[in-house]
Amino acid sequence: MLFFLDTANPDQIRTAAAWGVLDGVTTNPTLMAREGREPKALVQEIARWVSGPISVETTSLDAEGMVREAREFVGWAPNVVVKVPMTPEGLRAVTALREEGIRTNVTLVFSPVQALLAAKAGAYFVSPFVGRLDDVGHVGMDVVRQAVEILRGYGYPTKVLAASLRHPLHVLEAARAGADIATMPFGTLEQLFRHPLTDLGLERFLEDWRKLQAELLARSSAPAGS
Ligand code: E4P
């Protein structure tokens, strides 16, 4: 399973890349706005830390505008994937961009049939949003599960990118559902490391090691024959 960070923050991306577990990045207009920087320079900085796919989202509502933006974005860095919304115009853009060899990520997907439509149009990634469905009382992970089942069943090459993940249980369930990719906020990636028994175990090992060192020191400084 690939892990992407859902952020536009270069410090977080650099940190996760150094951990050796970062395969890509997803951004959206909200995440970009949070950084308050010029998008091109920001994406180019992100591309210094991650060689895997970086999703950059279009904001046009018509296919022509999306295609125009997409052509500009892919000039920013070779690993840019263009995010387009799950609308008829978005899929028209996916079709045109596929013919140009530009990879797309169809975003704002909330049902398995939307995922099927995106795959049929030739999307590279399809992004079902789990947390936002949970927020309104639906089981978001069901969409991931069914999208994986349908796309694999028919042999579509489109990869299922589980998005809007908010906590470690979402990541676990996305992995069990067979999602190709999990994109998550930095805080969730950090949480994946944590287990109280790891901390406790480490503390005990270090304590025992310190005791051994103290014992050896005491022995070596004791007068011979004592
Ligand atoms: C996906 O690509 C989106 O950027 C993201 O996962 C949305 O997450 P949110 O619902 O927590 O904003």
C-alpha cells in the first residue's frame, strides 16, 4: 500500500520523506490556502522532497479551463498529477488529458458508481472521501471497499486512493479494503507510529541497560579481590 500525505506543508512532507514511508502527496485548494504561498513555488518546493505523485487541483468548472490548468501544472514538476472534480466536465477533462498522457486524480467521489465512471473515463487515481461521508452518517469505507471490488473485478487500471482519512483506524480499514493508496494528514501518519507498549518497552530496555552499565562500572572500579 502506498502512503501519501494530504498536506501542502513542505516541513511535514520533508519530515515524512526522511522517515522513508512517503510515496506521494495530495493537495487541494483548502490545503494550499492554508500555506498562503504562491502555488507554483510551493509545488516546486514540495517536489524537492517527494518524487512520487503530487496531486494539484484545478479550480475551473469547465473542461477547457481544467485542461488549461492541467497543462500549466505539469510544467511545474514532472510528478504532478492533476486533480479534477467528479463532474461531467471533470470527466471530459480526464478524457482529453488521458489522450495527452497527463495523469488525473478524480476527487470528491462519494459513491462506488462515481468511482466506476472515473475509471471508465481513464482516471489514473480515483479518490473516495471517507471522513466526509462518516461526518454525515454514512459508512465512508464502504465506498472504498466497493470501488476496489468493482474496479478490480473489471480489471480497470485506475488506482483507488482512499482520501479524507482522519485517524489510524481509517488507514487500517483502507488497507484491509485493498485500497491502493491511503492519503492522510501528517498527524494521522504520526499516530500510526504510536503504541503505549512500544514506549513502555523502550523505557524498560533503556532502564535495564543503564543498570548493567552502572554495575559494570562499579565492578571495574572496585579494588582487585574485593
Ligand atoms: C483528498 O485528496 C482530499 O485532499 C482530502 O483527503 C480531504 O480530506 P478532508 O475531508 O479531511 O478535508
